[in-house]
Amino acid sequence: MRPMTRKPAHAALDYADLTPDDFLAALERLGFACDGRFLALNSYENRVYQVGLDDGHSIVVKFYRPNRWTDEQILEEHTFTRELAEQEISVVAPQVIDGSSLKLMDQFRLAVYPCRGGRAPELDNLDMLEQLGRLIARIHLVGEQQPFEHRPEVDVESYAIEPRDYLLDNDFIPPELHDAYLGVTDLLLEGIDQCAARSGGFDVLRLHADFHPGNVLVNRDAFHIVDFDDCRSGPAVQDIWMFLSGDRSEQTPQLAAILDGYQQFRPFDATELHLIEALRSMRIIHYAGWLAKRWTDPAFKQAFPWFDSVRYWDEHILTLREQVSAMQEDPLEWRD
């Protein structure tokens, strides 16, 4: 790996003072009789643990990364998930303890959730995708009832321009690839604007916004939707496109199945299909920027050792070039 110079960052210290003894003691103070068992779950942005209780059940506790969201933004996330749960939509909402779902342990803000298990959905199972489409539409029916006041939007500034600038300003791009990266991202930003123009404008509503197969747990015939940590406002298709996989011939029936289910509860504007490759391009840039911002966190270096390599950036730039071409193609076909 090549040596890299960095501006000072604090991600390495965000969880330095979080110890099992401390968070188990905090849960005891909140009224949970813990039996000492805990398991770190697959989360890098926050720290999330499954904790055993004396009665044989388990809870999940999430410690929010310091200085990422404000209290108002976190509580707005919690309010949205509770609204969904009140409509009998199968989301995993935080528990309200002594009048609040957001608790404080020293400098850490935390929330406690019921423990739900399951497997990832099968993206080649069209019946399952249709069921998922119905669920997404029901989420959006609630999401469109009122706007977020504090949560941000899925927009080109925060998902593409800001992370691109961070990568360039902090020397993450290898010098020999700097011009190539700058050139291809300029083309991407032009393509994103063109996709938005072809869509003719779109409605914005409250979304899950990070809706991918890893945030859906399938238990028998039931879905459990988890992790609204990145919920934002945006177009409805943002909660759909990440369930499309494979080439165009594979994605077309997947899209049809999802939208067949979706339209049973809510109409879908087909012009939003012009946004899919733009949203995918933004997510690719945003993901690289997210890794860069957290690179001083030891958990990230352990989980993503390939990030700090010339080969990664070679492949990243190639992927971005492919996205430039993808945004020039016609959108996926769908007949209402």
C-alpha cells in the first residue's frame, strides 16, 4: 500500500471510550437485565450490538457515531419509523424508554431496538420482489404525508460533488490517476444533470434512502425492514433501484415485479426511471467518499484493506467510465 498524507481526522477516536462493561452497565440503568452476552453486528458507521437478556430474549443497541447527526435528525428518523410501525408496516422501530427513544451514555447517543432475525431476500424470486414492491409503496404512502424538517435530501451536492471534492482535497486519488478521476467525474456530473432533465422533474418524499437487500430481513413469509439511519428525502425510485441486479435482461423483469406490487398501493411515475443510473453513479462516488472520511477508524482499515491501493482506484475510475456510458442509454423498459 502506498503511504498517504491526511488532514487531521477524529474517526479513529469516535469509539475509543466505548467498552462492553460501560454499555452493559448503561443498559442495566435503562432497566434491561443483561446476562452478559453480546455480539457485535455488521455495522461500520455506528456501533451495533445484540445483547442477551436474563429472560432468554435479546435486544439490539445502536450507538450513533458522534457528530454525524444532530439530535433533531436522529429523532426525526425515529419518528418516521414509528409512523410506519403504527401503520403495521414491518419496520424495526426503536423502543421508547421513559418518554424518549434517544438516550445518552456519557458522550454517546444510543437507541434500543427489538431483535429481529432473517435472511436476505432472493432477488431472482419475482414473487418476493412483488411483495417487496407492495411494502415499498406503503412506506412511501406514509413518507409523502409530510416532509422531513431536519433530514437532508438525496442530491448531487451531498452524494457526488462533496465526496468527490473530499477525495481530491485529501490526496486519496493517486497522483498518476488524478487527471483521469477529475475528467471522468466531470463527465459524470454532466450525465447526472442530463438524467435529471430527461426525468422532467420529480416529487420528493421521505424515504428509507439506503434501501438495499442487506436492510431487508426475510423470516418465512415476513419482511423486517431495518436501519433507517440514512433516511432522507428524495424520489421514490431511490428505494427501488438497489434491488435490481444483473444485466438489462435480468433487471427488466425484476423491475416489472417490484412495480407490479408497488402500483397496487401507490402510482409510480415512469419518468423516474431516467434517474436510476444517475443515482447509481452518485452512490458509487458517495461510497468512496464515505470510506475516505472514515479511513482513520481502525475498523475501516480492517474491513476494507483494498481501499488504499492503486488497483482500487484504477477499477473505480473504470466503473465510473462505464456509468458515463450507462447514463446515455435508454432507461429500463416498463409498461404500466
